[in-house]
Amino acid sequence: MQSILLTGTAGFIGSNFVPYFLDKYSKYNLINLDLLTYAGDLKNLEECKSNPRYKFIKGDICNRELIEFIFNEYDIQGVIHFAAESHVDNSIENPGVFIETNVNGTFTLIDVAQKYWMNKPFEYKENYKGCRFHHISTDEVYGTLNETDLFTEETPYAPNSPYSASKASSDMIVRSYQETYGLNTVITNCSNNYGPKQHDEKLIPTIIRKALGGESIPIYGDGKNIRDWLYVLDHCKGIDLVYHTGEEANVYNIGGRNERTNLQIVDAICTILDEKVPTEKSYKELITFVADRAGHDRRYAIDATKLEIQLGWKADENFDTGIIKTIEWYVGKYNDN
């Protein structure tokens, strides 16, 4: 039975990943390290807490002494690193937290892993030869796109916000441990995720919450910023594939091939809500345009061809099916509150 250290899985993507991974694999013990900042909530993992192969530890990935204790206590033989500060608006207001968690935290984790698993550069200890460090990153490290191109694994990094700069930095740290020490690493860069358990501050939950509350639905600028939307469970399946079968030292982009402007997103959500939770007026009348975000990237879109062809991944949800599941989950959540 192998123990895998998962970081930050009380957050959105990780809390969808843990139950999926526990259910699929009986050969792993999962150790979840999470600081439980505002973005993490153990309610997201309620279905896992009684599972004997799952353990939660509250703590900071920057705490080297704690990380070393976890590796030794649980004999960690793999890391899947989700933990990150991730809200661009917050990174504009308070960038220091993003540097501390995303850069210093990633360094602490990978440095402890390298020293625990390896005797010296390019020489793994006998019992740790298959151990892998999987770093979860974002398409935002690539910057912004024109109207036609797609991000590939070869796209040069050009981060435009303190958040994306901190994630780009963490990617480079992981790469350096592969190149300098021969540590077995993989990196996945994903497009915008959506689905159950996402924090209320994010775009899609905000639209649903504001609409159901009869409040103005805020849309930045002209609403024509484009994102490539990926249903969270499809992302989890991609992470699973890359962790188990991805080629060492490789980067894999995971995207849903579902480009939408923010206006298209809010229009689709309001149309579905008008049907499922009708009121006297259309929810579209609540749409309000607000001042644009500083340094707001115009378009992101991922080319997931490498992952599709080399590892056989494909998204099971398109946006039209995924958004209905997402809305139904949030309507249940907000109506229960």
C-alpha cells in the first residue's frame, strides 16, 4: 500500500479529485495536507472522512518541519501538488501571499521529496525508484492569446498577474529539480475549471449566487474576455492519467475545448435558471457591467492534443452538459443555505 501526499485538496479541484481517486484505486493511502484558508472547506470532503485510506492533516506547505515529518511518518511515495493561492483579484490586492504559498511552498515540498527519495542527483534510493512529483499548474502562465492561436506545451511563458507569475515560478522550480537532480516530475497546465465545490468568489458560482439572490450580476469590462472551460471531473481524470502514465519530465496541457466569452457564460446560466428556477423577470436583467480587472487577459484557450493522442484522454463533458450539472449542484447548495 503506497502513501501519496496530496496538497490543498480541501479546495475546489482537489476535493473533486480525492473521492474519485479513492474510489478508483484501492492500493493508495491518501494523505491530504491543507491549511484550510478561506478557499478550503472540509465539508467538501465529507464523503471521504470515514475512509480508512484517507487522512487529513491541517498544515502549511511552507512548514518544512511538518513536511519532513509527514514524509517520514507516512513513508510518502508520490506527491500530487494542488495547493495554491489562485484568485487573480486577490493576487492584485495582496501578491505577497501568492509568492509565499505558490513559490516557497512548492520549493519546500519538492526539496523535501527529492531529499527523501534520492541518495544524490540522478540516483533514487532503492525503495523509491517509482516515486513521482506531479505539479498542478494553470494556463495563465502563458499570458494572453490573440483571436486564433491556442496554448501548447511549447508556448513561451508570459504571465501577466502576480498569481500567474507565482505559478510560472513554481513550474520553473519543478522543472529545475527534474533537470538538476533527476527527480521524476510531471506538470499539468489546465484551463478554467468549473463544477461542484468551487469557491463562491469565482465567476460561475458568483453568477448563480447573485441571480438566485436577485442581486446585480457583475461582469468585468465588456464581457468579451474568452476562457476555455473544463469540467472539473474531466480535469481529475486527466491528472490521474498523467500521474500514472505521463512521460517523466513532460508537461501536459488539459483543456476542455469549450471557449466562451463571459457574456456567453452569463447568458447560458441565466437561460437555464429562467427555465429551472423561474421568476417574474428574466435573470438576464440582473447583468451589470463593472470596471475591468487590472491586467485582465483577453483570451485563454488550450490545445490538449498531446494529452489526447499520447495518453488517450478526452473530456466526457462539453460545456452544455457540464453547466447543467454545475447549476443543479449550486441551486441545491444555495437553496439549502
